[in-house]
Amino acid sequence: MIIKIKPDKERAKSIFELAKQRENYLLNTDFSNFPTGKAENYYEIIKEISISLLLFEGLKTIGENAHKEIFEILHNKKIITDQEKTIIQDLRVKRNYSMYEGKQFKAIYLKNHETKIKEIILKLKRLIEKRS
């Protein structure tokens, strides 16, 4: 469910800082043998930056499909493309399988998608930095 709230710049900046810390952790940790941990962190970074973007606009999602709705909103607002939305939603689903069913990410997943995931993160970070 999407809720209209007063824009919360301080909370948005705080969540963005968490995402940057998580990204720094990824850059400074050897995840070569842990594709699941790396992929899950990529997802969390994308999610946290996306939440920050919505908070700047006075939007918040809650409920069972909150994460899915975050990316739907970004897509509907033309912030992310169809391809980016597909990649993010695939990462979200695989992350959920990992978190709730113990299904591991395969190394090939990151080999095939990591460059695009990093591009999405950079794009979203730039949008936040323009608002800060």
C-alpha cells in the first residue's frame, strides 16, 4: 500500500547513509565465495536508496508487497526503465527465496547481472545526491 506523507528529508538522508555504508562494506569485503551475501547486499542497497527517493517525495509503502510497490512507483515515475525494473524485481524475488527458503544465489547470477546492478545503484545514488 502506498501512503502519502509529508516529505521526510532527514529520514531519507539517514537511510541513504545506511545504503552508502552497505555499499562501502561490499567494496571492502571479499565476497568471491559468497554470491548470496553479495547479491542480498546489492538488493538492500537498491531498496534503501529507493526508499530514500520516495521519502523525499512524500511517499511511503507498507504491507506485504511494499518492496514490490517501491519499484513499481519508481517505474511509473520514469525513474527506472522497464529493463531496470525487471532486473530489480528478479533480484528481489531471488533475495526473498534466499532469505525465506534458503535458496542460494549462484555465482553465475552475479556474473550475468552485477554490472547492470551497479549501474542501477549509481543512477539511483545520483538522483538522491541531486535532492540532498
